[in-house]
Amino acid sequence: MADAYANFDELSRHEVPGVDFGIRLRQARAPFALVAPHGGGIEPGTSEIADAVADEQHSFYAFEGLKRAGNGVLHITSTHFDEPMALSIVTRSSVVVTIHGEHGENEGDGVFVGGLADDLGLQISAELQSKGFDARPHSNPELQGRNPKNICNRGASGEGVQLEVSRAVRKQMFESLSQEGRKHTTQRFRDFVEALRCALQT
């Protein structure tokens, strides 16, 4: 499905900040930034994951859908995502790790690891697998994060990691994927966060 808006400038002319969408961020000194470009109600659970992994150690950014329904209209594809505060965070960070929600029905209960930072991607995959997650590349090249223009690859190193977390896995992490349900995390959420933190410390 094609995006409703080609870029953030176009989105900002039609959607109201604080009503339709919100932005949360923290800048840290560590080399990593955890970014959820489709957070809130757009791809539920991704903001919470990125926020928890970043904690106070790494930089954090989330662009969040705040609508009661229809947040999908706020989706800007990763190669076109150019919200100014996001670009400021990622360009000040050496490596960007983006958290996305994958919706495909054919890939199973996977966590799909992509991006141009191959070594870090392998380390993240290994840590996730050690916690029982099915971490692997996505079969669709469009969801492998290999484009240099992808927001995950726009840190100072030019190489980042894109994680596409299937809806089935995200549902295991929270009481539900509703706004209220996402306030209550499960052990699966904590396992995922711990795996990523371990990978970013090695």
C-alpha cells in the first residue's frame, strides 16, 4: 500500500502535531541511536521497544501516531523519512538501529534483521536467537534495509540495523497492542530488550 504522504513536509501540512502525531526523543553520548519511525499507533509496540532498549544510555527517537484510528496514514517509508529532529538525532549518532512492525502473513513469528551494518546485525541475531526469537533476514528485499537512504543507514558510519518485528511477536510482548495494553509488558518484551542491550555492548 502506497504512503499517503511522500515526506514529512507533506505530512505536516495535513496533520496536527500533538493531536495526530507526536515526537519523543532523547540525545545521549553513546554511539547508538534507537529509532522508531512508525511508532505509537502506526506500528504498535515499536516505540516502547526502542525506548526501553535505549534507556538512558543510547539516543532515542520515536515518531508516533496519536489518532484514535487510521494511524497508517502517517506512515512514511524509511527511505523517505526526513522529519528534521529524527535527522538531527541520527546524524549525531554513529550507528542507528530502527525498530519496525512487520505485518506480513507469510513469514511467521519472526524478527527480521536487515540494514548495512552486517556484523552488528549478526550479533543482534545471535543474541535474539539465544533468547528463543526466530531472528533472520526477511525474504522480501524491500524489507531488508539495504538502501543507503534508509533512515537506519543515515548515521555517521553510513551503516545501521533495521529490525522488523512481526505482529505475532509484538503481541507476545504486551498485554495487548492497544494503547492501554502496551503499558503492560511481558517477559518476552524483557527478553527482547535484554538481547538488544547485550548486542549493543559487545
